Amino acid sequence: MPLPMLRPLVLLVPLVFLLQLATAAPAASQAAPTPPKSLEEYSIPSRTAPQWHIGQPLMQGFFGASLFERVEIDTDGPGEVDGDRGELDELPVIGGGGQWRLGGERLDLGLEGLMSLAWRGDAEAFVVGGGGAAVAVDVDVFVFELFGGPFASVFLGEKLRLYGAAGPLMQWADYSQSGNGLGDDGSGFGVGWYARTGLEFALPSRTWLGFGARWSDSSIDLGGSLGDLELEGLQLALTVSRGI
């Protein structure tokens, strides 16, 4: 299997870990605890997972950057727009949404729905002709996304939460380029898929702070003389969640 195809599969490793953790039997105690001297000494609160009720939403916001491995546009003009050589492969992103628990015991299962905005102004890209010659152009791009699907989540004690999710995504993009007589613009809708995972740490204020990674692959029809905008790659983000 080619190496690029293996990279999105890395995000599925946490899902396998979640399933193994959910079915694993609790480890046996190595030694019996020392009997307490009094009831007061024995009444120490036990470590339990946070209570996440069925139907209760966990709202999450995030910000970060998209680090695409492939940014391409096939045009009817002199060649193909290659964003990998320029600055279109790095787009700031901000977004948010929620996860709703629908069931599960040790392993929480449910559905998530999120949205995000990614953009870049005056980014450098290159139009590559049939002979391999590349001409620089300035590009403005804006991408709006809606995505969601099933997720699995597990609490690692009281303070950590590991989750993974995958599903379809829908995008709307606005694109324009200028310079060297190669001006063009277009906008349109597209679809694709995503897989993401993340790890969060609970703060005393019941806010969860964490880090997430998402892989996505999509194609957007820009219309006109522009062809499809192909986007594939990784998105890294800091996350802030609240609700449990």
C-alpha cells in the first residue's frame, strides 16, 4: 500500500485502542489494602469517570491550521494550479460543534456535528503548464465546512478523555487568482470524508482543554473555466470543550 494511503489510517489507531479498552477486564489487585485505623481514614473518595448522560451535548470549539498534502485545480487554461509548491497547503482554521452521547458503558458512543472556516489571502501558488514550467499567481481562498458522523469516547480516569470519529463532510469554497495574465475565479460545493481523533484534559472549571488531529479528502467543483479544487491532508487544532 502506498505511504500516503497509510497516513489517514493512523487516525484509526485510537479507535482500535478504545475498543480494546472497553472490552478489557479490570486488572486484579496485587495485594490487599491495609485495613484503616478508623472510618474517617477509609472514607476517601474513589476515582470515577465524569458523568455524561445520554442525550447530553458536549460542545467543542477549536482553532488551528490545515496542513494539506495535496492542493490542485485543473483548469481549462494553460495548466494546473499546484498549491503544494506555494502557500495554499497551510490555511488557518477555526470552528466548533458538539458531540451527543447516545449510549455505551465504559465506551461512550454517539454522534457529532461540527462546522469550520478556513481561509488565506494573497497566498502564492503556481500554474504548471504541460512542459513543466511554473508561473506564480496570487490566490485568495475561503472554505466553509460542515462535517459529522459517529464517534467513540472513553475517560481515562477523572482528568483525561480520548475520542475518535469519522464521517462525511460538505464544503463550499470561494477561489480567485490573479497575476501574470492568469486571473480567474470561481466558487462551488463539494463533498468528501474525514477521520479525526483527540485527547482532552479536564481543568478545575470543568472545561476540557486538548489537542486534535483530522484527516480529510474532498473535491469541490469551482465551476466556469476552473475545474475541481482537490484538498487532501491533515488538520491540527487546539480544542476547548464544555458540557460534562
